[in-house]
Amino acid sequence: MSEVKTNVPVLRLENITMQFGGVVAINNLSLEVNQGEIVALIGPNGAGKTTAFNCVTGVYEPTNGIVEFHGKPIVVNHPQGKMIKQYGGINGDLYKDRKPVVHTPDKITHMGIARTFQNIRLFKSQTAFENVLIGTHLRRTSNFLTATFRLNMKEEKAMRDKAMNLLEIVGLADVANELATSLPYGKQRRLEIARALATDPTLLLLDEPAAGMNPQETDELGEFIVDIKNKFNLTVFMIEHHMNLVMDISDRIYVLDFGKQIAEGTPEEIQKNPVVIAAYLGVDEE
Amino acid sequence: MKKGNKRLIISLVFVALLYAAGCLIEHTAGTKSMVVTVLQKGAVYALIAVSMNLLNGFTGLFSLGQAGFMLVGAYSYAILTIPMAKRAAVYQYYNGGWVQFTIGVIPALLVAGIVAALFAALIGMPVLRLKGDYLAIATLGFAEIIRAIVQWDTIGPLTNGSNLLKTYPTLKNIMPGNTVLFTFIVVGVCIGLILLLINSTYGRAFKAIRDDEVAAEAMGINLFRHKQMAFVISSFFAGIGGALLAMYQGSLQANSFKSSMTYEILLIVVIGGMGSVSGSIMASFLFIACSEWWLRFLDAETVLGNFKVPLLAPGFRMVVFSVVIMVVVLFFRKGIMGDRELWELGSRRGAKGGRK
């Protein structure tokens, strides 16, 4: 679909297990997202897709496994303390000699992973423009004093220009001064993506970007995702339920069921895969 | 850009007019008049309310420690400015006290803010990991502890224990006849700085944290650092506000910084509107005018002819206040201004606070 694809992994999950108490939400998940790809993560409800996102973005600390971003480990963990006894996954002692690495979500965003949320989380008292503007805050060079005394005018102007520019690219320039939450649903989704782009990511995680959209909006969104991916030289990793969208724009697909990866491949392969059909597409008629 | 400049000029002219009016009132009505008292105390409370609003309204941290930080500021100011000649008399039970130097009023105000900010930085570290009600309880507890510690006999040579601190420079004797102008200038500069901060990129980050912590963190905003920053800055200005309150009162005792003082300020913030600086300012003048002046009659037993008006007795004012709070919280939850500012009312963005 695009020309910048390579086989250089941007994001790599290695044997990630996430266990909440006795519940193993993700069991030994390994996957790779390569430079320039659009990779989809699909699976029935409760399969652990969003949990996987949360492990990558630092919201959760996985119980076991490694997450690498551009070849650098950003999360390393192994079962510790009472989790050693409780551990229900496999490969529990694979990393026991590695020093755990944990980062807070803001640190991960600094490194270049931006995300959107399954249930839209815009800053509700702010305008569309301000929402995007907040996304530029993390690359600031000013401290609170230089910002208060307006010694950062140049940077401030650059931030504003960048935010406005992003709004133009996502086609929301005309509603820049509207309250974010007063926008129609589809525009809110786009705004969330614009806000994520404002953090200068190299990897964009989209958590069900088409949730609640009608078929036409979904088609437009697909084009939009491919468009911004090329424009900003991004790699996209997304969770999605709309199969049309997934099959249209993804380069590769991972299928998750009950926390385990059950299949991996191109859209064509996944569509034919009997395991996937059994677990996901075929069994319950809708 | 041009439109923004125009609005800025109008605002500045408006503020200048307010200052002139304050001056004029003091010169015609005299420093001892009720209206001047209201202007002085109202301005001081305005600063404290805005500092609390920075934390509660703009950053979404429900903190009730304001009285504690005011107390720290007030004591820092008083301890550092009592004239050398009078220290022996003030610290008569503690052999003249430990501090044996005096600094100027303005440096002392700054130190008051800085000491309060240092306390905030220290307390913020454990406390800011709490959320919502827990944070409120922890900060409230801190304020009470500070009040107790200040009255502790062992550090009496510093704080004069539970005795009064007095004879430090007050509003009345540093700029005689222009007390309102002095208060307005100090408060104006402080509120101006807070406004600049709120409208900077850091202020936007604060509002983002208030609106949605999870999303703010996903946008790369370090929650703890920004909360700590808001907490420390808010306390800095609360410290200065406390020092101004000490200057207004003329004498200082830890016992007057009770938690009820925090609630008064919280009431002002809520009435003015959480997230509105101009709302807090208006509400504080309104509140002080009511409590010091207009509603005083509620506390006085009144006899009209042969008829003794029922209910009017000392303490009834507080009953009325409580009812006002309930009415505000039940029916005017957004306060006077909501989260808008006075100067935003005419503009398009001004519509953002209103519900449709």
C-alpha cells in the first residue's frame, strides 16, 4: 500500500504476559510492527487487545516479558514477589536475570508512541484547537518561569502554528474554536488523532478508531489513516472491530483470543484461516 | 492578534480605573471606614481565593490546606519584619527570640511566599499521590498540624508560641492613607502572574490534568511534576496572601488560621466559579462585604418599636451563610462566572462555559 515499508521492527513485544491477580489477561504474546506498516490487532471482546495496548503505553506493567521500541527495551519485567507463586503464564523464568524496566505513560509518549482511546478522551472544557495545543506541551523547552513571563514567545507561536496546521491537515480548521465535546462523533475521533500527532510520534496506536461509525465514515477514516501515515512517516498499530476497515488498510493482522495469539498473517491469510474463522468470524452469527 | 491587543488594553484601563476608584474611596471615606476595610480584606482574600482556584479549579486537585500555607506565610512575614527594638517586648517569654535581624516589607512578602512554597514542596511529595477526597483530608490534616506545631512551646523563640505576634509593619503604617493602593498593587501583581501562568502552556497542561488525567498522561504530561508545580505555586501565593492578611489584621495568632478559614475561601471559589479568576475576585469582595458589613445586622439584636425582630442574634449570620452555600451548591453550581472570565464574556469562546 505504501512504499516506505521495511522489515525494521519499530515495536516488538516478546512473551508479554499480563496477569491481574489470578486472571491471565494476556498470555505470552509476541508480535512485531515494522517501520511503515499498518498492523491490526483483532479478536473477540475481552480477548485482551486493549490490555496489550496498555502494556505498551505504560498504563499497565506487564507481569512478564519485554517491549522494545526502535530496538530499545522500554518495558522489561518478570514475575516478582508473590507473583512468582501465582504466575499462571508460561516462560515465567525467561527474564529473571534481567533488570525490570518500567516507564510511566508520559515517558513512553516522550519516546514517540502516541495513542488514542477506545472511549474518546478529549479534554472536555477545551476547544478543539486547545486540545491539539496541549499535545505540543511535552516537546517544550520553556520552564514555568519563562512561560509565565512570556520569554518563550517564539516557541509558543511555533506550538500554535503546529496545532493549527494539524487541525488543517485533519480537516478540522473550521471548528478550531468549538468546544471539543460539542463536535460530532467522527470529528472527535479525528481530533483525538490530531492531538496524538501533536506529540510527534513515530508509532501511532489507535484503539478502535472506527467504533460507533457508519460504513461511509469508516471508509473515510480508512483513507484518512493511510493518508496521515504517509504524510507523517508513521507506523500504525491499531485495534479494530470493523472487518472492512481492517482488511482494507492493514498490511498484517494479529488475532488474539482469550489472551493468546491464535493467528498472524496478511488480510488474505487471516480471512482463510480456519482457526480464526472458528474463534471469531464463523462461530457466532450476528 | 489585533483584537487580543484591544481587549488587553481595555482590561488594563479597567484595572487602572478600579485602582483609581479604590484610592479615591480611601481618600474621601477615610482609612477607618467600613468600605475601606472591605476593599483591603476583599483584595487579600481575592489573592488567596485565586491561588486556591489555581489548584482546585484549574488543576482539579481538591486541596484544603490553604489556611496552613497562609499561616506559614503570615508567620514568616511577621517574624522577619518585627523591628529589632520591639523584639524583646514581643518575645518577652522567650528572651527576645532567635531571629535577631529584620528585613524590608517587600523582601519579607517574597520570603513568606517562598517558605510556604517550600512547605508545599515537602508535603506535596507524599500527599499528591492521593486523589480526590483523600487529598482533601490529607491537606486538611496538614493545615491542622502546622497550626499545632507553630504553637509548640519548644519553637517558641521562633514563633512566640501561642502568644501574639505584633508590632510588625502593617497596612496602616507602611503607606498611611494609601492602604488600599498598596494592597491592590501587591494583590494585582500576584494575580497578574497567576493569570499569565494559567494562560501559558503550563496552564493548559494543568487544565488538561483537570479534564482527564489519563489522557493528559498519554499526551506526555508528567502528572506528578505538574501537580507538584501547581501545588507549590498555589502555596507560594497563599503564603503571600497570608502575609497580607497579617498586615491587615495588625497582630497575628496561629489560632485564627482554623480550617473554617479554608472553608471560607473554598466558598468564595465556588461562588465565583471553579476555574474563573475574575469570578474568584468578584466573589471575594462580595463575600467580605457581606460578612463584614452588609449582613452584620443579622448578628445584632434589633428592636423595631416594641417589636423584637425574631432570629436576629449573634451567630445568625453564619446560619444565613450556610443557607447561601446550600442554595449555591444546589442551584448555581457553576457560580457567578462558571469557568469563564469577565473579559471572555463577549467573545465567541465565551460561550464555552454555558450549558445548552
